[in-house]
Amino acid sequence: CLWWDARVDPPPMRGTCDLAVVNPPFHGGGTAVDLAPARAVFQAVGTVLRPGGRALIVANRTLPWERDLAAIGSVRMLRQTHDYKVMLLSKG
């Protein structure tokens, strides 16, 4: 198990992770929505996941992460409520 804070560079483990659990940030420090930090997290997750690896992503339901995640692999909605969604990313 490895805890990694997205505000720092990912550890040198390219293509070695089987599973990532991600709660992407969408505020850059204030209250305004900022999608850039989460997109950086997704890029790093795509780097550290091995082929066949998976990521569980929990996010605010209104945020548009599906397209960003689809650039990494296949995305499936596991659960959705009024406020949140849980997606499964499978890296091909």
C-alpha cells in the first residue's frame, strides 16, 4: 500500500500498480472550481497503473471526468447518487 499526495511528483513506479483509489481535487486552494489538479492526478494514475490495472474514482457527480479517464482506458460507472459518482477505470 502506498499513500501519495498529488501535490508532489508521483513515486518512481511507472506501470507497476494494480489498483489506485482516487478522489480527485477540484479546487486549487480557493473555492473556485479548477480542473487542472485532477487532470494532473489522472495523468499520473495512467503512468503508474500497469496494463490491466484499475482505478476507482469517486468524484462530484457534476464534474466531467469521463473523457479524461477514457484517454487512459475504459471507464464504467459503478454508482451514482445525487451528489457523487464512483467510476472504474481499467487500463488496457
